[in-house]
Amino acid sequence: MPEKDEFTWNTMIAGYANSGKVIEAHKLFVNTPKRSSITWSSLISGYCKSGLEFESIRLFCEMQNEGYKPSQFTLGSILRMCSTNELLSRGEQVHGYAIKTQFDANVFVVTGLVDMYAQCKQVSTAKCLFKMMSYGKNHVTWTAMITGYSRNQDQLGAIECFRDMRAEGVEANQYTQGFKREALLLFKKMHTKNMKIDDFTYPSVLNCFASLNDAKASKSVHCLAIKTGFGEYVLEQRKCARDRDSERRSKMNYENIETDGVFGHKYNDRSESKWT
């Protein structure tokens, strides 16, 4: 049997660790003839995925004590564990380490920090880190921030963040596609709770529905815009949307805008609107 090389050992450790067999992974780790930062990170990742907080942190400290430098993936594994289990104190410790070792400028690590703080209900801190990223935001970064707003009941923040993502030219993918439908639910909550809906919210929501080709939902939002005095503003936004989409150039029929099944109301220019 050929002798196992470093790549083989690391692959075996990662395989056992990521499948939840951390005891077997640790036995291989102990018997590994030559360890590297990848070896340590593979084992730590498995412990983190299994939610073993103290063991993960212990290995993280041992790794450094033995002279191995944690990578962005090592920090990312611990931050995901902190996010999943809402371990704010641990996450803050990792953040401090990231600043000390200059990982606080690493997109992968900062994305993990944004997700961790958002999941631990520290949205203001997550937002601050997110805003400080002048470049490098990817789909995962945007998703972390949008999801953070949503889970913390900040409907307007979630919708505006999605709008900003599209404004920066980042198209929705499998991570953010689902938020388009969620935007409608968030918008409904805002209306139900009598939260302020302004000229920033309407185009954000309409952009979501335009990309979904959801005419019924768009008409519902437009109905509310007319009721609240933002009709002309929304018309201008719809004109821009039609310019981007040749299939949606026909004028809207204002004679009878049906909104049943969306917000549970109707708007008709011959009868009084019930948007209250």
C-alpha cells in the first residue's frame, strides 16, 4: 500500500470531520506525520459544524501555540458556529483576533462577522461592518446583511438593502432570489403595523416585483402609492422600469386595479379606496 501523503491525510481528516465523525477525525489528526495549517483548519471546521464550542476554541488556541497561523477559512468556520448558536461573546473574541491579525479587511472574514453579529441581534454592528466594505461585497455578503435585517424584523432595512444590491449591479441568484417574494411579505407587515412607507420604499419593492414579472403585486403597491400621495413618483419609477423591459411598455389600466389576495383590498377610481 502506498504511503499516505499530506494531501491524503488532510482529505481523510476533512471527510470524517465534515460528516460529524469528529472522534475518528481527531484520531487521524493525532497520527498525522506532518501537520499544516490546513490540517488544523480541517479538524476545527468539523468541530465547529458539530457545534462543539469549547473543543473548537481549544483547538484554535492550540493551533496558534504550536506555531500555526489560522487562515481566513479557520476564522470563517468559528464565525459560522458563533452565528448558528448565537455565541456573541465568542464572536467578539474572534473579531478582536481578526483586527489584531489584519483579517478585518478580508472579505471572507468580514462577511462572517456581518452574519454573526446580525444573527446575534447586533444589527447596528453588522450594518457598520457592511458599510465599511467599500469594495468586494459578493452575493454571500449581501445575503448575510439582508437576512440579518429580515430576521431582526427590520423590514425597511431589508428592502432597502436589496435595492442597494441591485443598484450596485449585483443580480439576484440562488441566495437572494427568495427575498423577492419575502419583500412582499415584509411590505405587508409594514403596512399592517402602520410603519412609515416613503418614496425610497416604493421603488425598492417595485423593482423586486418587476424582476419577478409580478404585475398583480406591482398594481397592489401602486394602489397604495396613489392612496398615500406617491402616485406620480411611482409612475416615474415605472416608466424607468418599462424602458428597461420592452415587454412591459403598455400603459397601466387604472380603471380597475384588483388587489384581492395580495393585501386584501380593492382600489377603483369610481369607489372609495379602503387603504387605511
